[in-house]
Amino acid sequence: MAPSFDHLRDADVDEDDYDENEIDLSDLREKYEVQLEQGFDTFVVIDGLPEVTEEQKPKLVKFLLKKLKSVGNTKEESIFMPMGDDGKSLRFAFVEYSTAAEAAAAVRQLDLVPLDKKHTLRVNKMTDIERFGREGRVEEEYQAPVIEEFKEKEHMRSWLADPSGRGRDQFAMYRGESVGVFWNNEKDGPENVVDRQHWTESFIQWSPLGTFLTSVHQQGVQLWGGPSWTRQKRFAHPFVNMLDFSPGEKYVVTWSNRPISIPDEGHPQLAADDDGKNYVIWEVETGKPLRSFANLDLPTTGPDGGPLKAPPKFPWPAFKWSADDKYVARLTQGQSISVYELPSMTLLDKTTIKIEGVMDFEWAPATVQRDGTKQYEQLFCYWTPELGSNPAKVGLMSIPSKEVVRSLNLFSVSDAKLHWQSDGTYLAVKVDRHSKSKKSQATTLEIFRVKEKGVPVEVVDTIKDTVINFAWEPKGDRFVVITTTEPAGQTAVPPKTSVAFFCPEKVKGNAVGNFKHLRTLEKKNSNSIYWSPRGRFVVVATIANQQGSDLEFYDMDFEGEKPESDKDLTANLQLMNISDHYGVTDVQWDPSGRFVTSWASAWKHAMENGYHMYDFKGEQLREEPLEKFKQWAWRPRPATLLTKEEQKQIRKNLREYSKTFEQEDAERVAGADQAVVDERRRMLDEWYAWRQSVEEDLEWEREELGLSKPEDAAAPKGEDGEGEVIEEIVEEVLEETEEIVQ
């Protein structure tokens, strides 16, 4: 019952000083008035149920309960299914959940979910029924729904069938206020596919398989694709700052530093329980939000239990996906890892994984088949610092069993970084260790051989300096590290670095030998490593450094003579080329591994913005300065559909295929030359046609003037009637020298 405000009238105030009808009591009413609808926030209405009798009802309730429990806690007695006068159910039911959040999750995740082959659930909040079912909002007469005419959708991967037949890749450029998508032509320059002004307000991003181009706006995120580049999906998360797709493009998480604010009139996609949240996880196919979260708690204490010396970096991505899109997990810093099942977004086994002091974790980027393990699993690794007398620890956990399949204790640890190889075959843990006095620091690499029996760990301790960058060869077993004797941030000028290459030893059979040091290049300014997505080739670059801007192109399988010292190693290192790009801020390989692009982004500085393009050997193919150039993004490609046997067969017959492609290239070049000749002939014919028209006009003018011959009009006559010749002498000074004579 709402409180009475009559006592305000009894205050000892002269009635002539105010008019009681003008007193604004809205703030008090809003504060104290009882919100009757809040009592129904835990209730949902389930529609679309089959018609059953009283005897069949318990069986239907139990069957329905399995669906309802997948999103929250409810029980059999919390389901009320009304029956009609004829003794049959009315095909709907009221369900009470434990919390309002669970009821909201039921609406998002169970609406339009099939109950069986003939029935589809419709789920609404009880409060929505009250709000939308008020008098005047529901029509008295039934109106049949309008069934839209079927329209065939565009082929979302049509771009893979390059119309030129040359297997070209696409890329997107964001420059000025314009975003364009282009075909990459090696010699002829970019070929425009689509170019639009104000396509995005913030940045662009391809989905992992290249299906969608993402644009970011104040109102939210939009996905574009298909041959006509129409909008495919939209996610109305206002003021989005970052987004991250799952590996299979089934889901996307968006984050805004501004908490979501749901207006009184509602939101087109989000619900009231999303108010105040920062993260939203969406299902791409349906465009529905699965669940929202507030900002994650950041740590306030360091690994040693003391206060942090520096503010923690913003954790991104905060939600990390398993390789098969079945799980997403987040870290509650220092307490636990929460693993959610997709698409229900319910906690795995309804509990978090308690790991005291956990600092970071990473999913394996591929579904790994461990030796001796037959059941399905996904793997993630994590690490914890030294806590009291307990050593630091690296663990490898199997999901969904939550079994720790391998752990490793570490001592004198300052920091650790987790690096998976692209196939999940290896996990490298970069461990920064300090001396007892904590005045000096060195790095070791602990490499887990994940697919081998028992997951053995190999220690690479030949690195004496601090590692500032590490990168595995994609689909390979070699890696590159960049080290420095002076950690970044301790000197005003970026310190000199060293680049070290590592590879396995040669062994008999298919086994991979121990990792050995191949070569170290000293006194460099390099700070970034970019492997070709196909492996073998790697670019070591100096990015955003005033001391240099080199791009060094290396071949790890050089076909020339191999040094004697490398005979027992699985690599032959060769520097192919060194290029320079002043002001370079970013580098990216194309998905085929044929081309490399470097660019200077206006987001980072305003000097000489634009891009350079190189082939895999480091030969510059193109250089284009562009004002206000912001972003370059190669379009990713999905994994090949060919089996390993088919790929081997293609590699075996590659020379035969190459002859066909070389002939096509030659014909294309010849065709291009012929096109140039034809264009020149066309221009010459136009010139002759113009000359002919001018001469005809002059002939008509001469006839009008009564001049029968062209020379009569052109040559003035002298006194004797003969033509007069006028000569004009022009002097031109070719060189002038001035000499002073004493």
C-alpha cells in the first residue's frame, strides 16, 4: 500500500504563503510508492505447449522441466499449467524462477526453441504481459499474421570464387571518412569492390572467417557482407569500444566503457536486467543477446600479495572462446575461472573453477587429440604466482571434466606469458625469473609437448636476457624471440635488441627433436615478429620506434647451401631482403602468405600516412601515400575443405598445375599489352576524326569567303601579285658566362 502524504498538510505554515496544489510530490511518490510489478520479475509465461489431459499433465511438466532447468533454477511445483472446463490444458503455463536474472535468461534462450517436432516454445516475462496486454493495446478481433514472401539470401562466401580466376585476396582500407573493399592486383593496383563514405564511426574489423565486415557506431555494431554488401546483422549495444568474435563466427562479445542504460520505453534488443552492464555476448545467427555482464573486477594486489606498483592493464579479450565455439570463459582475477556453455551461457556444472591467485589463462587454439585420450575435450592453460611458501604453477586443464592433466611448479617467478602454437601441439610458457636479490632478471621457456604421452615439458634455458616478444611458426615447430638486456621503460631511448631463431633437432621418424638455438642477430632495433600464415617466412620489424623502421624478411627453409653447424637442425635461415618504411605502425600478412602490407596509421601519428605492399621475398610492389590513412585489414579465408590426402596430391602434381597458371599469366600479360595497343589506336583514330571534322569546317568557311584554294587564304599577296614570304628570326641564348678581367 502506498504511504499517505496527509501529514504534510498539517505542517505549521501560513496557508497564505503557498498553494498546496502547486507542491511537487513526485520525488517522494517515486521513492516510496510500491512497485507492484516487481513481484512478477521472477515469473515467465510459456506458450505453444501441446494440449494434454489431467493424466498426461505430469509427464509434460517433467519433460518441460528439463528445458527450463537448462537456464536457471526452478522446480516442478513452480510450474502452473491451467486446465480448461473440458479437462484439457490451455496450452500455456506460468513458471517461477529463483531470480529475475534467470527469468530473463529463459526469455532470451528458450523463446522459439523447439519442444518437439510439432511444438515451439514462446517465452515472455510476466511483466511484459502486464505491460503490453493493457486495454487498448490488444485487438479484439484476430488478425492472421502476414507471411512474408520467401527471398533467397545472398551467398555469403561468393567472394572466394574470384571472378578473375586468379585466386586473389580482398582487403579493406579505412582512410579519411571512407571505407573501401578492394581486390588485390599484384601489378595493376587495387580493384575497387565497394567504397562508402561514413561507413563506420570508429573502426572496421573482419570476422575470423572473413564472412562479415564489422562497422562500429554510436548506436552499436553492424555486420555487412554478400555480393551487394548489405547489412546482415546489427547489435544495438550503445557506445561500443571493442568487440571479439568466436573462432567459428557463431558468437560475438561487445564491450563499452559506459554501462548500458535502458530507457523507460524499453530497448529494441536488450532487457531491463542488462541495465548497468558493460559486456554483452550475442548469437550472430539470430542477433539475440545471450547474456550481459558488468565490468570485471581488476586486481588491487600484486603476485606477492602486496599493492600493485602500477595500475593493471585492461584485460582484453576479457571473454575467451574455446576452439570449437562450445565454451566461453572469463577470469575473476585472483579467484577463479568461470566457464560457460554455449549457447545457454550457463556455468559448466553450475560452479566456477576455483584457482587461488590465478593471473591469466588461454584456450588451446585448436581441438587437441592427446595421446591416449579418446573422449572429447577442450584444453586451456593457466598460471598462478608464488603465494607465501607455495611455488608458482602452470596448469593444463581439460574441459568439460575440469581435470588438471599436467602441472608444473616454478620458482623465483616475476611474470609469465602463455603462448600456444596454432595447432595446439605446443604450449610455450615464457617465465621471467629474478635473482635472489631481485636486481637482475632472465627468461626461460617451458615448452609443453601437448600431443605426446604424459605431456612432457622441455626447458629452453639458453636465453639469458629478458624476452620482449615471442612468436610460434603457424602450423610449424619453430619460433622466434626478441630479447633485450634492458627491459622497456627503464631507459628514455628504446634499448638495443637481439633476435634469436630456434628450431628442433633432426631425429628419425616423425618425432620432433629437442629445441635448439639456430642463430642470434645482435644490436637490432627490432620489436615485432610477423610469421606468414603458411609458415616458413617471417618478418622481423621495428614498429613505432624513432630509432628505426626496418622490415627484415627471413626464409627459414632456404634452398641454398646449408652451414655445417646447422646440418642437424630442421631449418636453414636466410635473410632475403631489408625494407624501410618510415613511421610504420602496423604490419599484416595476407591469408595466402604471398603478400605483406605495412602502413603508417593516422591514429598514431600524422606523418606520411599510407601503406607499402611487398611480396613474401620483401620486394616492394606498391607504395601509396594517403592522407588520413587509418587502417588496413586483409580479409581472412575459411579453412580449406580439402582433405590432407587431397592436399598432398596437389603438392605432388604442383608442377603440372603451375604450367597451366603460368600460361594464364602470360596470356593475361599479353592481353594487357594488346589492350594498351588497342587503346592507343582508338585515341589515334579519334585524333584523325577530329582533324577531318576541323578541315571540313575550314573548307566550308573558305567557300563562304569566296576562297577557292587553301593557299589563297593562308598566304598574303605582295605588290607584284606573288605570294609574300615573311621570315621571323628568333634568337635564343643557350649559355652566358661572365668573366672578370683584372
